[in-house]
Amino acid sequence: MDELTREFLIESQEGLDRMERCLTDLEERPKDAGLIGEIFRSVHTIKGTTGFLGFKRLEKLAHAGENLLGQLREGKLIANRPIITGLLHLLDGLRSILKTIEADSNEGEGEDAGLIGRLAQLQPPVKARAKRLAHARAGAASALPSEPAPEPPPELEPALVPEEPVQAEPVEAAAPAPAEAECDQARPRAQGTAAESTLRVDVTLLNRMMNLVGELVLTRNQVLQATSADPRMTLLSRRLDMVTADLRESVMKARMQPVSNIFSKMPRIVRDLSQSLGRRVRLQVEGQETELDKSLLEAIKDPLTHAVRNSLDHGIEPPDVRVAAGKDPEGTLKLRAAQEGSHVIIEVYDDGAGISVEKIRKKAVERGLITAQRASRQSDRELLQLIFVPGFSTAAAVTNVSGRGVGMDVVRTNVEKIGGKVEIDSRAGKGTTLRMRIPLTLAIIPALIVRSLNQSFALPQGALSELVHIPPEQASSAIEWIENAPLYRLRGKLLPLVFLDRLLMPGVEHKMAAERDNFIAVLDADGRRFGLVVDGLADPEEIVVKPLSAVLKTIGLFSGATVLGNAELALILDPGSIALKAGVSLREEDAVFVGESETGACAAAALEYLLVEAAGRQAAVPLADVLRIEQLPLKRIEYIGYRPVLNFEGQLLPVEDSGGVLAAIEGNPQAQIIVVVCREGNRHVGIAVSHVLDVAAGGDLFEAGTTQRTSGVTLLKNRVTGVVDLGAVAPLPAGEAQPAWSEIGETVA
Amino acid sequence: MSTAAAALRVKEKASAAALAQICTVRLGSSVFGVPITHILEIVGAARPQPVPLAPVFVGGLVHYRGDVLTTVSLRHLLGMPPREGRQDLLVLESAEGIFGLLVDAVGEVLTASPADHESNPSILDERHRALFAGAYKLKNNLLVMLDPEQLDPMRLSAARAA
């Protein structure tokens, strides 16, 4: 395909997208001249270019549409529902021809006569008479233009071309020409400004740039490691570090697209569906400007469409039902997008009937997804998440829109495939909210580096919920077996274990668990919860994901590869596939926790604490703030003045030592200390402790005689425990250390 | 015909266009040729990272200019025992993409005339016939040519499946 045609296709598609948006708006404001003008221009541009490129079929269809739009623009017609439906059909017709051109480089053999006829029919009788007149003049006596023409090509041309002579009626004659001229002048100007500040870039080029930046990040990591000893180089490498970070951010930004790219498809879907289902729906959209990586945007298009369909089909009730329930006959569907940290939240909310928890409970028990006893114990919220379990559908009747039982589990699978999470919240009679949590980008992900088979593997942090260390001497008692299935008792519940070395190298003798260190990475993947046993742990790293060749993709256990800071290659483990391969079954009861672990985080995590001991005293750190726990030699601690700090690849972490842990072991060069790294606002702080004891739920304490919650202390394991006040950790002195500080979260080698 | 061809060869000796450029690679005591047109780069002393559960002919992964390359072990393909220590890597381009070929060592680049090329002998066994693209009759020996298209891991795994 030549460059010109390609450009034409891109431009036309953009024009049609714009037209679609305008059409749905036009339904609400049928007299908006601006909207009509915009739609007219889209079709007019296609017609103009297409004639030049010689796509006759497309030109004919666009021409028919342009005629109708011309009437609208001149105010001779009002955009009523049939007209808008007709224009939407025109849009679909144009799109399908463009698609054919894109695929085969020609227009194909389709038949547009019916559509052209319908468009002609929508025009007022004056026009029809004019056409008849035109026909008479052109000498084509036969067909009546008011009927859908059976043979459009020979007959439409004469019907439409001699428009000028027909418009001899004085009122019409003057109108179209200046308007046309005006818009033709306006367009190049508008395009001019856009063309000056924007540029079309091939996505493959952007991917390549992203790759190279990833490469640069790795090289930088190595340079930083190599030059840390030389003070003269330190300054230079620090600068390299900053430039690289900036560059990476810019390239990532270049791949970002506003959510409006997919939100804008929704008005049309809502319109078509609400008409066919007999609903009245008002669509509200919020946060359209929120940006997301292009590939992720593509990936959530289907789940989002599915969610919208579901809301219309099962959520919002027909108007009479709504009135009977005392609601506005017009339902509201709200799409909201917002960025939260390194994730984008997308919500689909409807004020419809909501989901009846009772129904779900009944259905789940009926289908054997859950025992009646367990169902009665579970909270409504937990039960709601059951709709994501495969094969679960509450639709009483199977409609052609949704309710075939392949609904929400596909939404969940799609969203989890890109590292996102999805959950649902609903109140019977009030409405339903579906919330998707999508990572900002896929190209660079945080991962924990684990060791097995003397090799490094990267384990995506998204699936990791906790780590358990079992030293060799405890292995035989801590790991229990049922036949040949290893299990670990995690807080009283049995967790199936998968040994990574045995999985990757079957048929070879491996060291017994009792002969080596065992680390259990507790993973949640696609509703499957299991522990992956590895021999060792290395640092967490932000890894640049590189695709594997097709041959290695078929192994299925690896989602990609990456280059670590020490230049070693590491395969990226795919927790979902590992669970499948190892035969970890989807335990529906546990499936609930997947949704819950995320949502519950806000409610429950506020109450969960990490219990630590610092120089003989116990203290609590809010678990939600804990990022990681580091064990390191005491000599790693350095001092700025009297303040202890830790240097992590050039990023300074202030270490809080109110417990006096550092002082207690000072002078012992072999000593190890434990630093709990926490998030406080937008910075990270470390807390020096001597032991990490446990994770426990805290209980509220009330000041005697009041109902006021005490602050700063909580009840942990029936002991009143002080909570470490992270906010009180003083910031580092301003100066050189400060700018590097704000960059925490950068790649750590 | 042969005298005419010989005359032509003398004439065209200056213009390299008619001559094939061949990179030689050593594997144990054998030497093979790879058409230079398919070689993107030669990387000395590569250390491929093994991939558990990968097809046996995969020699591991190497990091090449921002991408992760799948490599093919020529030793394995030709039924030779694996070799300890580092190997040289040819980065090859095939219709399917780029991949690495692990050999013991990369030798010199030769030029040979197409007239000296002969296709695979019919008595060659099936497995080798698929990998070789004929041989050049050099002054002292035969230089067996490898077919980069057939060495592509995608091809190899398809051939194994068949």
C-alpha cells in the first residue's frame, strides 16, 4: 500500500471516530451547528480524498451521506432519531469499506445500494422532487428515487450530480457555496496548528525506543556499580543516572494515550444497546484525560465493553420498573478513570438494580462452587466476587447481549493478564460498581529476583503476597506431605507448594528441602494461591521486559526475559502458568480472596501491623506502609552528621533509630541489622530494628472514660504496643542528598 | 561449458558480485560455511543463559543489542557432544527473524565462485540434508554450507514436531 493511501486511511479513521463522538452528542443537542459542521467535514474530507485516490464505492457512499448532512447543516432537516441511526449506519458502512481497503488495498465488492437508498429516503420530499426533476433532466426516466434503488450506480450519479441546477430556488442557491468555502478555509488553519505541534510516529519505532532506553537503564546500572569507588566519576555517573531517568520517563510518556480513546467508543454502544433493550440511559464520563500505555489501552477495551454491556443488560432496569421503584426513569451509567500511584483505576458504575447477594449465594451453592455452610459465613462482599468465577452467571434469561455464562470470568482473565485486578461492589436496588486496577505500563515492572538451579529468575511483584523463609533444619517439620504433594501450613491454612527446581528440571535428583535454604514465595495468580519454593532471594529490581522467541514462548512458564543490573539474563516467571502446570486448582473459596486482598487492603491493612523488636522493646509499624525488610551488615550504615542513612544505589534512605539498635551493636564489625523500609507520604524511610516478630491485627484502644480512639498505640496480641510514627522521621538535610531522594522508585540494581 | 565458465571466472575475478562470500565456522575438527549475507554480527565468547524445559537444540539465551536472542547449538544439531567453555556466536537473520548460532569458533571469510557449488549429494542422510545447502569444491577440501533458513529455531521446532 502506498504512503498516500495509508495516510488517508489513518486520517479517515480519525475523522470517523470524531464523527461517532459527535453523532452521539448530536442526539442530545440536535440543533448544535458546530457538531453538524464537524460531522459534515469528516464525511466531506473522505469524499474529497477518495475521489482523488479513485475509490469509487467509498466516494459514492460518502457522497450520499454528505447530501443528507448538507440538508442538516442548512437547517432544512432536524437530526431526529431515524436520521442519526441512518448516519450511524453510514459510519459503519464507511468503516467497513476502509477496513477492506486496509486489508486488501481495494474496496471490495460490497453492495451499498440499500444504505444509499435509505439515506436518500431520510431527506425531505423537496429533495425527492428535486431529484425527480434532476432525473428528468438527465434523461433517466425509470426508477423512483424515493424507493431504495435496486441498481444504484447508473441511477444515483444523475440523481446527485446535477444539484446545482436544481437549486435554482433562490433561498437555497446561495447557502451551500459560502458555507463550504468557509469550512474549507477553516480546516487547513486548524490542521496547521496541530501539525506543527504533533507528529505521527510508528508504534514499532516507539517500541524500539523503549527497548533502547531499557538498554540504557541497564548500562547505567552497570556504570553506577563500576564507578562508585571513584569520586570523580561519581558526579558524572550521577548525571547519567538523572538523564536516563528523564529519558525513560519521556519515552514512556510518548507511548501513553488518553483513556478517551476507548471511552469515546462507549456512547455509541450505550446508545445502540439501550435502544435494543428498551432502556433509557444517561452516560457520564469522568477522567477522560487519564493516560495509559497504548498496549494496555488496547487490552482493556474488550473487558470495558463487556462491563458496559453488563451494566445495561443486567444493571439498569427498564423505565417502568425504575419508576415503580421510585427511581428516575432514566438510568445513569458512569465511566470514571483516575490515576492512583502507578496504577490507573477504571470504574463502571450504574444506578441499576444491583446484584442480589442472596441470588449469588443460592446459585453458588446450587452449582457447587461453595458449600452452604461456608456461604452463610461469608460476607456479602466476598460473595459478590464469585461472579468472576468461570461458569457463573446470574442472568435469569439468556439474552443476546450478555448472560451466557462466559462473562465476568473473561473480564477478570483479560485484566489479570496485563497485571491488573478487578473487583465488584454492588448494593441490591442501588447499583453496581466494577473497578479495574491497571498498571500504568507493562514494559517495566517491579520484580523480585529469586535463585534456583544456580540461575536467576524474575518473579513479578504483582502476584507476590508474602515470603516465608524455612532454614534447612526446620524444613522437614515445616513442609508437610500428603502422598507426594508438599504443603505448608500458612497461618493455619494449608498452602500447596511448588518446587521451582523440580518443576523446571523434572526427572533429575534435586537437593532435599532439608539440605538447603528454602524460601516460599506465596503467590496469588488468577485465583490460584500457592507457594513457590526457591533456593534463594536476591534484591527486588525494576526489570525491563523483553519478549521471548516463539519457540520459548511455547514452554509456557516464562512470560519474557530481562537483563539484570549485574548483566545476567533472567527469565521472567509467569505465576499463572506455573500454577496451571503444577496442577494447582482454582479453589473457588480462595478465589474470593484474590479480589478481597486488594479491596480489603484499605480497610484491613489499616489494622494490620508488623510487630518488631528494637533493643528489647516491642513496637508496631502499620503493615500498609511497609515496602520491604532488608537485612544488611552494620557497616552499610553511613552518617550525615549524626543522622544514620543507607545508600541504595545512590538513593539515600534516612534510618530512624529511636530504639537505639545501632548504638547497641556499634563497634561490632560483623553485626547485621534489620531495616524496615516504609513509605511515608512520597518518601521512603527506614527503621532500624533488632528483630521482626510477626504480623498481627491491631485492636482499637479507647482512652478511659471517653469514646475517643487513642492514637499512637494499638492492641497487638493483647499487649498495648506503641506505633512507630513515620511522619516524625525528620527529612534529610537539604542539599545534595535531596534531589536524588525524590527519585526513589527508580530502577534499583 | 566448463572452459567457458572458467574463462568467465577469470574475467569476473575483479567484480565480487558474482562471487559468494562465506564465513567459515569450526566445530570440533569440521569446518562449515555460512553465507555472509545472512550474518548480522559475530559475537566472540558468548555465555548463553540456559533455558529450562526448552527444546534440546536451544543453546540458551543471549543478550544482543537490547533484545533477548534465542540461540541454536550447532553441536547438538549435528549430534556432537556438548562442549565445555565459551563458544562463539553468529547472529543470523532468517525470514522468521533473528537468532543466534553457537559454534566452537569463527574462522576466516572466503570467497568462492558459484560455479564451484554443488547441491547436497543424494546419499546424505535426511537429517543433515535438511541443514546443509550443498558444498563448495575448494582447492584442498569441500566446504559444506549451512542453510541459515533451516537453522532458525522456529523451523527446527516445526521439523521436530513433524
